[in-house]
Amino acid sequence: MSLLFKVLLVLQLSFLLLSLTGTIASVAGEADVEAFEEIMSPYPRQPIKRPSRDRVAVQGVIYCKSCKYLANDTLLDASPLPGAVAKLECNNTRKPITVEGVADKNGYFLIQAPKKVSTSGVHKCKVFAYATALIPCRTRTDLNGGINGAAFKYQKTPPSLPFALYTVGPFAFEPQCQP
């Protein structure tokens, strides 16, 4: 076969395929044309993945630092701080959202954000070490973002939980130590 014959054959097949597509469009409608083009395409169409919009909860622990290590950014010899308050602030709506959580006897807190805060907007939220009622340990520190606000770290969440779980901290308050 000559080169000219091969080129003419390819052109005829291309013309036939184009006319077949037009015939399908006029007989079957636009939806079938899209299906036909998808089948004939060498690149399969990928489904669009939408970001999940799960509810959000944040957990962390708050400690009272030891007088021994007061000048250091460490939690060595630190003790849990029951009753300490952590504050969640989100600026992803017109009006900022603030929610507080109180630490239990182990210093652990869990803050469940309102429905308006979802995983798609969690990057606009921070958690702060806010206050404590314990008199000898009242000075906030910026350990792990306790004063300036800590960004969330995603925690793998069991499917049984109704929210996406994030972790911050641990945070620390400093005691007023005697020299």
C-alpha cells in the first residue's frame, strides 16, 4: 500500500467517525453523545471529589508547669490543671464563633464546635489556653500556641464518632514560684 492510500484511508475513517457522532447526536440526544464520547475518549473522566463537611471537635490537655523548669519550654514535672479553660475561636463566618471547654481532673478538654464550623473551614480556627481558677498557677504561656493560638492537627477518627477529631497543645500555665 502506498503512503497516499493510507492517508486517504485514515481521512475516510475520521470522516466516518465524525458523521457517526453527528448521527448519534441527532437521533439519541446530547446525553448519549456525552456517553459515546466518554467511551471513545482515551482519557477516562474522573469523578469530582467534593470536600467533606463533617462537624469538628478539638481535644487537648492543659498543665501547670513545675517551678523547677519555669524558664524552659518543657512540661517536665508538670501536673494536669483541672478547671482550666481552653477557648476555640473561628473566623470563617461573618460573626466570629467562640466556644470554651473546661479541663477535667486530668487536664483533658474536648470542645465540640457548633454546626457552622465544619472540616472545610477548620483552617480558620485556633484554640487558646484561656484561663484557670487555680490561684497558684494563673500565668498563661505560649507553649504550643497557648497565647497566640494553636492550629489543629487532624486525629484519625473512628467512624462511630459524629465529628472529625483534631488535637492541639498540650498547653501550660506557669505558677508563681517563691525564690
